[in-house]
Amino acid sequence: MIRIDQLRKNFGSFRALDGIDLQVDQGQIFGLLGPNGAGKTTTVKVLSTLIRPDSGDASVAGNSVIADPTAVRRSIGLSGQYAAVDEKLTGYENLLMVARLYGMGRSDSRARAHELLREFALVDVRDKRAGAYSGGMRRRLDLASALVFRPPVVILDEPTTGLDPRGRLDTWDVISTLVGQGTTVLLTTQYLEEADQLADRIAVIDSGRVIAEGTSNELKVSLGAERIALTLTSPDALDETLRVLERILGGSVRPQLDSTRQHLTVPAPQGQRTLLEVLGALEQGGIVVTEAALTRPTLDDVFLDLTGHPASAEPSPQARSEAEVGA
């Protein structure tokens, strides 16, 4: 349903897309995972015919974004990073307007608006102005608008950005329901849990290139070794802890750290044996550990291993130009 062949796009001297190849089969949720500035939104804009690629091609439902952009637009529903709703209209009026813009008759438009209000749990606020909606309600209304004419392909660009945990879970339910009805979904996200939970297949994108692709489990298995997760009593113990880890693991250690610099994750090449050796050495060195666990690799581990930084890392100044110019 979606095919991307050697897609390239530059914004001035910044290369947002650098030869991307992807294929999404019918009825799949395909996750495009990467940090801000990686090229996700530029890919979405090309697929939705909002910008033209400099080279390469892409097709949606068999229609080229270059040769037949009108047919592509008839095949997709698009929900961007920010809910595109008319704040002065009610929820019902927003859906009615979109249906009429798609050329649906008055009776069919009213029926479809009521149907979507029920599906997205917005019946109770159907007559309230969208400007007064919560973030989760606005996102659901935006998603409903993208589905008014039942498109075979839905493109969701970071659909849960800015939502609270409840709103995120509600959106996940909606996406899962779409696929159950036969819709193909391309989902871009920087949330690892979201890709892990929803996507049938995942492509990891960084600096405008696909650097890995597979199911969530395939990507995790590719790392092989288990992980040691340690929680220190104080960030002051981090440097000495890293020296201990380097001595045991050999060479430089590149841990995954949280913002407190007290929780770190490192590979455990020999699983439990490595964990016991590390704990013994830390105890001997007088370093107190409040928690220690042996874990399977996560998508964050995959991303860190592939790119050298976690998926939540801030983009470089050059990468931010994608959001400023191309996105």
C-alpha cells in the first residue's frame, strides 16, 4: 500500500532524506521511529503530496506522489503532529464540514459525523466548541476527521505528542481499531513504547536514512546480549561505577543513562554471571546499589546501539532545520 524508492530531499544545505527505501503492506501498522529532525515528518509530507522529493519516488495505494498526486490525496487520511480542528466550530460541525469538503451529500455527511462521534467517544461533547476540548479530545476529533471518507491508508505523524497517558492510551485503541477494519497505517513516533506496542514492523530512521528495519522482537534480538540495569544511591558514584564496569566488560562503556544520572543500563555479555561479577566488584569498591536487574534489550537499547544516542535526544542544530523549513 505504501512504497518508497530512494527518496531524497534537501532543504538548502541540509539533507532531510538521504535515499530512503520502505514498503508497507496492506493492513499493517508500520512504525517510523526516530528522534526529532530524523526525517520522519519530511517523509510524511512527501507521502501526502505536500512537498515534492528532489529524487526518487513514492507511491500510495499504487499511485505515484509525483505522477498522480490527486489520486494519492484521494487514498489517504492524514493526521499531523498538531490537531487541525476549527476551534470555533463544535465537534459535530467540524466533522460535518470535512464530510462536505470531500463532496459527501448532506444526509450522508450528517450520518458519518454521528457515526464518528460515537466511535471516538465524543458524543457528550458533540455540541461544544472544539476550542474548549481537552488535548485528548482534540486529538480524537482530528483523527476522526482524517477518517471521514474511510481512506485505505492513514498517515499519523506523531499522533500522541503532547497527550497525557490516558489520552495516549485512548489514541492507541483508536489506531488498533483502524487496522482491525483493514486500514493500513503509517505511524511516525519518537516514543519507543508506542512503536513497541502498536507497530507490526518498525523502521529506525536517523539523519534521513533507514538504519534498521524489522519487527520489534527482531530488532531487540539483533542486539543479542541481555542488559544490566543499576540504580545508584547518588550520581556522585557514577564515575567510579563506570570505571568498575569498564574493567569487567573491557574497553570503553557507553551506558544508557536517565536524567538523574543514577539509573544506568549496560550490556551483560554473559547474563547472570556478568551481573554477579559487577555487583561483587561494586560492593568491594564501596559503591552502594539500591536496585539491580537483568533485563532484555529494549527498543531504546536498539536505538542507542545503532545511533549512539537515545531516541529522546535533542536533535542537532542542523537537524532542527527539518522542523523549521521542511516540517
